[in-house]
Amino acid sequence: MPSLTGVWRLLSGSSSASSSPSNTRPAVQASHAAHPEHASGLGFLTLGAIGVVYGDIGTSPLYALRECFHGTHGVAATPDNVLGVLSLIFWSLTLIISIKYILFVMRADNNGEGGILALLALVAKSPDAKRKSRAMLVALGLFGAALLYGDGMITPAISVLGAVEGLEVATHIFEPYIVPITLVILVGLFMIQSHGTARVGLLFGPVMVVWFVTIAILGLIWVVREPSVLTAFNPLHALTFFRANGWHGFVVLGAVFLVVTGGEALYADMGHFGRKPIRLAWFAIVLPALFLNYLGQGAMILTDPAAASSPFYLMAPRWALYPLVVLAMMAAIIASQALISGAFSLTRQAIQLGYSPRLDIQYTSSQHQGQIYIPQVNWGLMFATLGLVLGFRTSSALAAAYGMAVTLTMLITTMLAYLVARSAWGVPRAVAGSLALVFLVIEFAFFGANLTKVAHGGWFPLVIGAIVYTGLSTWKRGRALLAERMRERLYPFDRFLKDIEAYPPLRVTGTAIFMTSNLQGTPPTLLHNLQHNKVLHERVILLTVVTSDVPHVAPDGRAQVEPLGQGFFRLTLRYGFMEEPDVPDALREASERGFPIDLAETTFFLGVETLLATRRPGLPLWRERLFVLIARNAVRANSFFKIPPDRVVELGMQVEL
């Protein structure tokens, strides 16, 4: 068994990790340098984290305890059952969120980004991973990420529905309007995403602080009335609950799991705010408020078992019910933000890792690289969420479908985190293995309990996850196949220069720019131009655009020119992650700094690949066709780099996959 010192070193991120030769932490630490550590910066980031990261977990009290007693598989609201369920909730939050995610898993980031794809990247880069096992782990991690999209679509729907349904507790007049009100709120939420996570977080942060203070006070009032509920911290109550209820008690774990479903979104949102603000917000505000509110709901049920039908709203005095419903609606809107911003982060990582085509990524902060907005993802999530609300219509129906995919993702995260701890951080096998085993036992229990939800709607996130996984893996394998086909045609550039010198073609006035990402081979567009037009320009520039991990690149560091001979030059343009690539503007700057380029006499040659699905060895025909379809909808290079259409010559080529 590991020593307590070893466990603490693992959780706290002490120097033991840095002693490993394969340690990746220096780069990770550097990536977090952009997050301000001074008091005011930390305060703003913590406020933003409360508003964005903890919305999902923070609104679970709206429905989680209710489903344990009043849901599809609820148990009787006896004193022993109430204390047992509360004990399960307390230890689930402590072990899964506080220890696993907040203290352990959040140490694993890829250039500041969190989420399962960050773990996937770290595992894939590990020198210790064998080729076959690495491929299996990559597929497993990718499937876990895809599942987040499926189950995550339910989060906005169940959160907002659960809040709006509070109007039914006050009066049945609102019953016909619950779904329309929910739809309007969700549309408004997705419409404001383009303003950026930072602004949204600062807008939502104060509201969530009020929310957590309110639910803490409501809970505290009932705890004072029924202090015996505090014995729920004793884990023996959880054991007694299982012994008394048997299989039925095990199934209730599917409802208990609702209190921790925001764990993966929390991890995925790490790149938006950084580790320290998220940890500070959790231990200082969020966790105490959740404990008090769940205890308060339990105390009320102990005094009146009938209150289990809607324990959250019935805690409030009658005069405070409508203000609480309004506050709950606002908190539910914010709860959806954790999922939305997490989906943005996962999508950008998928693009960086080559699992997704280039999308329109808009950076919304000059200080934090993780704060982004992706329109295609935003609108896709919106339509899926609206469809779920129209299909399920109640939060109880959605709760029956919620959690199935997240449990699988949590299991995969635990396995990948163990491998990162062993290979990248050098944590002893006994320490990492013992912690991973504890988490796996708990999460396998949650997974087994959630299997009962498949027939009640749990199939939906699984189907969405399978579709997303198919798309991501097809793009990755399709790009690899395309690169292989292009390598078959690759003509070394040094040999090309020798041919030009031996057999000089006709040179015409002006400058030709050929965009390429390959630094060794000759751009296919250059070969096609010479083959078909039989001429070369007096000056030929091979242009490569690189995005750096800094917000802005100084003008004097933007362009790097390398003469190649025979009138050829290699030009590399560097941009910060907050900058939109503007090739014509960069060329004007380069001209002012001693590399003269007359844009009026410059022609850009861009390649347009026509991909053909064939029966050649490679991918199955249906996957090649899917890859071709995705490629046709990717962002085109000329619009992305702001190249004037009247200066562009597109050269097409067919590539048989």
C-alpha cells in the first residue's frame, strides 16, 4: 500500500513528478503563465469560474435528491433511507469531485487545456506507450470525448426544465407554459455565447454567488431544525442503506450520480480559467453550499416525508417561492454554460489533435487562450437541446436518461489519468494504482446503476456519442490516408531546384506565392502550375503560416524569410492565438522591413483537392465517402487567411483515396 506521504505528493503536485525524465510539466506550467496570479486577477478568475464552471454541479440540488425518492426507481423516504442517500451524496462529492477531479485529474493539462482529450494527447505522446496499446487508448479516449457531446446535450435541457418547473409548485396555472418558457430561455442562452466566456462568466459569476449563498442558507435553516441529519456524514449509513434495500438500493445510485455529472465539464473548462481559481471556488464556496443544501433537503424530508416530491422548492417559505424560482432559472441558464464552454474547449482540442476539420474559432479574450467561441458547435448544441426539451418535456423524464454516457467517460478518464501519472509524472505504481482502483470501483458501481436508464432514454447520448466518435475517428484516419496518398506524389524540393537549374523554364515578371505546410517537398500547386502553364514567376515564395502559443506576435517577429536559390524564398508567418491571420497585411509589413512585395504584381496559387472515394486499400468505402463529405464542409484556406479573391488562382487536383 502507498504511504500517506506518497498519496499527498500525488494529489498536491509536489516535486516528485518533476523528477521523471519524461516529465511534461514545465511546458504545462508555462502555459498557465497567462493566468494572473495577483489578488485582483485571481479574484476575477474565481468569480468567472463560479459563473461558468460550477453551474452544472451547482444546480443539481434542483432534481438530484428528488429523483432518489420520487423518481423512476426511487426508494421510500424513511429516516434510514434519507440518511443513507445523503451519506452517498456526501462521499460521492468528496471522492469523485474533490479528490479525483479537483486535486488529481486537473493536474493533467495539455498546454493549459483540460478535458479527456488533454489526457488523450498526453498518453499518445508518452514514450513508454507501445504502438498497439497506444492506438487502443487513443480510441478509448476519443470515444470518451464523443460521449461528452451526447450526454452533455441533456445538461441545458434538464437544468432549465428543472428550474422552470418550480412554477408548478407555486401554481398549476403555469403548467402549459413550462416547455415554451424553457425553449425561450435556452435560445437566449445560446444567442449570447458569441460575447465570450470571460464576459459571460463575469455576468454569471455574481448571480451564482447569490445562488450558492441562498441554497446554503435554505439548507442551514432546516439543518438547525433537524440537526440529526448531520449524522449522514457517517459512511455506515450508506452501508446500512445498501444492506436494507439490496438491488433497489444499488439502482438508486443512478439518481445519486446526478450530483457529480458536472465533473467532466469542470475538467474540460479548466483552460478557460486555470486550476487555482477553480479549486479556490470549489472549496471556499461551492462545496460547502452544496453540502448544506442537500442536508437541508434531507432534514425537511425527515420531518415530512411527503416533501420528497419537490424537496428543493418546498424548503423555501411561501413568500420566497417566486424569487427562488427566478433565481433557479438564472442558475439553470448558467449551468448550461459549463457544458457549452466545455464543448468549445473539446472541439478546439480535437482540431489541434487532427480529429476535426478546421472550424471558425473565435478567441474572445486577449489574456486567456482557452476562452473561445465556435459558432458551428454552438448552434448544433442549441438545436439538439431544443429537440430534447420538446421530446422529453419534463426534467424527471430527462433524469431517467441522464448520466449513462458520463459514467463511461469518467471511467475512461480514470484509466487515462493513471497512465499519465505513471508515464509522464513518474508516480509510483502503488500510489497511482491504489487511487485509480478506488475511483474505478465507485465509477463501475455508478455505471452499473445507470445501465437501467438505457431503455428510458439513456440510449440517446450513446447514439450521439457513437455518431460523433465515427466522425472524429474518420477525419483522423482520412487525413492520414490523404497524407499517404500525397506522399506518393511527393517530389523533393532540392531535386526540383536542381531540375530548374538544369532545364530553366520561361520566367515571367511578378511574384507567385504557393501556400504549403510541407517544408521538405515541392508544393503540388507549384508542380501543376509549371506543368500546365510552362512558366515560373521571377520570384517564387513558399508560404507557411504558423500559430504560436502567445496572444500576439510582435511585428518584427512576424515574418521569417529564407532564400532557397533560383529566385525561390521560404516565408514563414507567425501569429499569436488571439490574432486573425491576414496574409496580405503581413506581406505589406514584410515589404516595409526589407523584403519588397508588390501585391498588385503578386498571384496566390492555392490547391483545391477533389477527393475521390475508391476501393483501394485504405478505409472502408463508406468511411471514405464520409471523410469526403466532411472535407467539403471545412473552412477554405483563402477565406481563413483573408487573401483577396481577385489575386487567387486555384489549381485543382484529384486524389483517389
